[in-house]
Amino acid sequence: MQPQVKSGRLIGTLALFGAIAGLLIVVAFEWAQPRILAEKAATLQSAVSEVLGAPERIQSLFLINGALVEKAPAGVDTTKVERVFVGYDANGKTVGYAVIGARPGFADVIELIFGYDLASKQLLGMKVLDNKETPGLGDKIVKDTAFVGEFKQAKLPLRGVKPGAAKGGADEIDMITGVTISSRTVINIINSKLQEIEPLLVQYAEKKR
């Protein structure tokens, strides 16, 4: 006959192992979190530079109380505030603004960043930051260089057209065959986000004159 284990001892042992496991999770999280955030920040910085055409200098603007400001008020956690990035050339002239937008696609939310020249009302570039679209199909919004390249110098608002149906308009974007939903989502993100943010860009630019 096997010896009986007292329930109190069993509960105590389980509690001890649970506490140790919880402690290890906390330690692992605290070790990994700064590295994850640093890598995410570096990826974003690289994307900003890419969609703005590698400007000489990049500055963060914070959306506070309905306006874009260069410095957030004391006590505001800037990691939780929407940001826009402005790029400058070597002479200090504004080359464009980088804006982040997101919207549900076919499988999940698509997050992207695009560069915008306020003066010409043209896109400077687009890059998808995060997506979970179908591998080999929906993820062509990232891997199809022809599709991504269409966003350079495109006029706003964008119009998505079926592949091969473009008539040469500067606002036309050839959508990817079989990836219509994801393609159109990218277009809609840019159009809707720009409609929302452009008045604030104009307001900020006028203050800088």
C-alpha cells in the first residue's frame, strides 16, 4: 500500500512550484521587454527613413489635444501617444511626413507607415509594418515590389484598380491579383488616415513658417 500524502503538503508543494514559475516568468519578461521595445523602435526608425527617402534628420511629433507638437507636456507617456515623423534635408527643409495607420485586412489588422509630401500632395513611399495576412498570398502587400513601388509619387486620394486596368492616372494603384481585399485595405488605410491627419499637418506647417 502506497503511503498517503497529506493534502496540506501537496497544496504547499504546488503553491511553491507555482510561485517559482511565476517568478521565472516575471524575470524573463523584465529581461526581454527592453530588448523587444528597442528592436521595435529600431525597426520603426528604419521604416520612417525608408518611406521619407532617407532624410538628413527625423523629428517626432506628438498628437496632443488635437494638435501636433514637438514636445509632449510633462507627465505624458509618449509611448502611448500617436506620433507623426517629419523629415528634413541637409538645409533644414521639410522633405515630408511619415504617418502610421492601421485597419482590419483579410485575416487580421494591417499596420503600415507612409511618407507624404504636403506641398505636392504626393506619397513618398509605403511600408507595411505588421500583418498576419495569408502567407504566399495576402502577404504580397509586403513582398510584391511592384505593388509597393506604386505608392511612390502617387497622388492622393488613391484609387484601387484591377490589375491591368490602370489608365496612367497618378492616383491609380494596381491591386494584386487574388489579393484584392488586402490591397484595397492598404489603399483605404492611407486615404482615411491622411484625411484625418492632413489638417493637422497643415496647421503644424503654418506654425513653422
